[in-house]
Amino acid sequence: MVDNGPVSDLITIASDHVRAELAPDAGGRLAQLTFDDVPLVIGRGTDLSPIDWGLYPMVPWAGRIRRGRFTFDGVDHQLPINFGDHAIHGVGFTRPWEVAAHDDRHASLMLDMPTDDTWPFGGVASQQITVDDAGITLVITATATDAAFPVSLGWHPWFRKPSKLDFRPSAMYRRDDDHIAVDELVDVPPGPWDDCFVNTEPVRMTIDGVDLRLTSNNDTWVVYDEPEHATCIEPQTGPPDAFNIAPRRVDPGDSLSTWYRIARL
């Protein structure tokens, strides 16, 4: 992939060994993450869409919603189709986020979610991003305001291709002919994968000599390692199509939060 240079309006947080360049206007994503000057993620490319670069939040849903359709509180909803026949990765990764706070090592980003055909429920999403000398911790929160809504949160990092990947899930969600997970667990086949797994162990990998340990409070992880140039390792609060197969809800005044940590071994 060809990198087309820096993203406009970046903000930076950094420790002695970890540097995160944030692009609030480009979906509230990490445009780049470096450990001791080694870049870890795929930067913006001239031929890349918003879905294909950096490390971005998936909110208020993670992964695909089958054909964009789901039912909530007895009402049928249709989300816009933005990936093949399906709705994918929420509304946050294509919208500008507000910088609510920013200092040397921490940034807080906020997003007022829409109340239109892209997402009829509104609500507020926030990110807390903090670096230290060993790594970075990311937190996403979705809060219902005027209306309850279904929710599934996660991150989509496009890591530069690791030379080593140690991922030991206990089971995998079966994929059907629509290439979407269904509510059935099966044994884990050999990779490469574009699948959702049950995983409670740290994920370990090496990128350009940097040994990394990935952890989260989630036991649902998507791994996409089919591309030659990148591997995506995505902790999520639920599997793809969660609104249909593993629904969670937040009521007005309530929130769902989740965290992801990327650190040196």
C-alpha cells in the first residue's frame, strides 16, 4: 500500500517509547501507532477507503449486520448497506469526533451519534486513549440518552503484517454462505482466517522485532489475517451480527464500556 503522507489535523500523545497519532476528523482513529519508532499499523493510502487503514473504533456496532436488518423492541430497522450486502462497523469510523480533552499522554474523544436513517437512536460515544512507557490503552463507551438502543463495540486495527502470531482461541463461530457468523460454535480450523472466535488468552505477535501482547476484557475476537500486507485483531463485545444473534441493550442514562490494551511483552 502506498502511504499518501500525514493526515490533516492530527493530535499526538506520547511517552518515551510509545507514540500515537490520532485523527479525530477521520473517524476518531489512530492514524499511526509507533513503539520505539517502529510503525505498527497501516497508514492512510492513496487507494484506501476509511475501512482499510489505521486503528479505528467500531460503534455502535462491530462487524457486519446481516443485510443491515434487525429488530429492536418490536420495531424492524434497516441500516444503510455499506459493505457488499451488509452494514458494517457502525457509524463512528466515518464521522469526525470532537476532542474533549488532550494532554501529553491522554486524549478524550466524543461523538454525538446520529438520529437519522444511518442510526435512528442517537446516543453518545466516547473514547479514552492513554499511552504509557509500555503501551497504549483504549476505552470505548456508548451511552444512551433519549432512547434505548442495541449495542456492540470493538476496534479494528490494521496491523502491519506480523512475523509471528500466537493466537489460541477455544472455539470459532461458524460462518454461513453470507460470510457472517451464526450462533453456533465449532472447532478452530487452521488459518488463514476471516472469522470470529471465543478467546480468553492474551494474543502475542511480533512486528519488525517488536514483541507485543494484546489484551481486552472481551472474550469475542475477530481475526482477519488473509491479506499479505496486514493482520486485523479485533476484540469486540459480541460477534458480528450481534444485534440479531447476541443482542445487548443500553437504556437511557446507561452505558456499555470496553477496553483494549496493546503493550510490549
